[in-house]
Amino acid sequence: MIRQDAIEALLKWRDILVGGAIIVLGLWSIMVSFGVLMWLGWLAVAAGVLFLWTGWQRLRFSAMRDGPGVVTVTEGQISYFGPLTGGAIARSNLNSLDYDPSGKPAHWVLGHSGGPDLHIPVTASGADALFDYFSSLPGIRIERLLRAANGHDTLRTRLWQREEKPLPDAITHQ
């Protein structure tokens, strides 16, 4: 009975709405209680702020999603099925993440061992799931990721690269 547009808007803003509701409940708990319940109220406020922050970052990452292809993220593997290209990359094989605004639309470029780079349009259906995947990469700077996602970079930008771990020195026995 609810219009599809309304459902999509609520889903897009869900983390922010949940965070706001948790903050309101936490503040109410702080005002009407004392002792342990007051501390639980402060804990709820902190959790609500985290929800708000995460929701705001996701909202900034998302863009119009009417571009070519479909992205799925399943158990650490990104799959992209497009009209002309496609492929899948396991998390363990991912070596680099670039943002390339030269394409129409702009693309995420995922470098991996064992094949050519995978180019995923930022507007592909399901590309919102990439935010969680990208933000969990070790050492990635979320602000650079968000700046690129919002179209502020005009040149191809390296956002993340796997750090090569040095091999341990050979141990010699004498």
C-alpha cells in the first residue's frame, strides 16, 4: 500500500532515521532516570550518533543508480555483470582500487592478480553495496573515497593499494 518511491526513500535514509530515534530514546532515558539507566541512556546516545555518522557516509556514497550493469557483493567477492564487460574478484585477490572519472559514467577500477582490471560504473545497480566493501579495506581513507564518489576528483585517483608485506629474512642455522 506504500508507494515504491516512498519505500526507496525510507531505505535510503534508514540509518539516519534509526540513529535519530535511538538518540531521542537515549535522551529521554537520561532525563527521566538516574543511576544505571542514565548511563544506558548515554550509551544509547553514543550508539545513535554512530548510526547517524554511518548513515550520513552511506548517503554521501550513493548516487543515482540507473547505470549499466549489476553489482553483487557476496562473501567477500565482488561480481559485476555489465552489458559489455563483467567479472568477479575475490577479496584476497584485490590489489588496488582506483576512481576513474573519464568514463561516462565514472568507474571504480579494481586491480587484481590473475586478470585485467575490473571496471564498475559508479551508477551500476547494486553499487551501494560497494561502500561497505571498500570501507573495510585495511588503511583506506573514507573521506577520499567519499570525495571521489561525489565526483570531486577530475583525474584517475588511486584510493587504495594493498601493502606488500616484506618477506622475513632467511633464518640460517649454524
